[in-house]
Amino acid sequence: MLPDILTHLMIGAAIGLVIRGTINDEKSILVLTGSIIPDIERPVGWVLDFLGTPGIELTEGFHSFIGVILLSFAIASFVNSEVVTRTTRFQFALIGSLSHLLMDMTMWPWPEKGLYLFYPLKIPFSLNLWWPDFVFYPLLGLCILGLSILILKVGHIRPK
């Protein structure tokens, strides 16, 4: 689980760096938050189990297009900002959330072999490349983050 979350954070940081040139502004932090928010189903599931309501499966819904749209809207609604509009907050959180889905599609084995991107339709999508707890997964995230830093340092991308 930890390699998975670290990888999502590194990919979110890389996207924030490329889009914004920093990970220290509100928009980049929204991308970072969006990159891990679909995995909120884990602690929510633990709380539901503790409260005696086991068996509620949240992974399928949270790891779908409708799920990340709703989660991104929730982030945009709960984050208060005088500088960034709600629509912009939604867009940046959605970018991070969609990166989460893309990274999760590279993993295997998913139940019934993929993410249900069009949930509640049970049509699985997966590239089945590697297991998320394998050491290669966080190294991939680190390489993408390092590449984005290198691109910014060389100056091929000038953030606005």
C-alpha cells in the first residue's frame, strides 16, 4: 500500500511541477491531493468495518470516472481559497485524480482484471504491467518526478 501511495504522490508532484513550475502553490497542492484522493476508500472502509458495516465496497466507485469527478468536486468545495476559483480547484484536483486512474490501470491483478472506469458498468480496463508493491512501481514515480525536474531545470518548459 505504501509504495502505491508514494508513487501517486510522486506522479502528482511531477504533474504539478510541469504545469505550475512548483509544488508549493495552491494549484499544485490540489493536483497532489487529487492524485491520492481515490485511495480514501481505504480509511473510509476501515472506519465502516470498525462501525460494524463490513462488506461495503468503495474501491470500484472511487476508482472510476464518476468517482474521481465527485471526489474532485468535493475537494474543490471543501478547500477555501480567495485566489483560486472553485472551477479551477476542481480542474486541478481532477488532473491529479485522473493521473491516479492512469497509474492504477498499469497495475495487476485487479479484481476481474481491471478498473471499472465507467462504473456502475462492470467493464474492466487494465494494462496489467506490474504489481503496485513491487519496488519498480515507486521507482517509476521517482523517475517521472526526476525527469520533470530535469526538464524544468534545462528550461525546455517555461511554466506560466
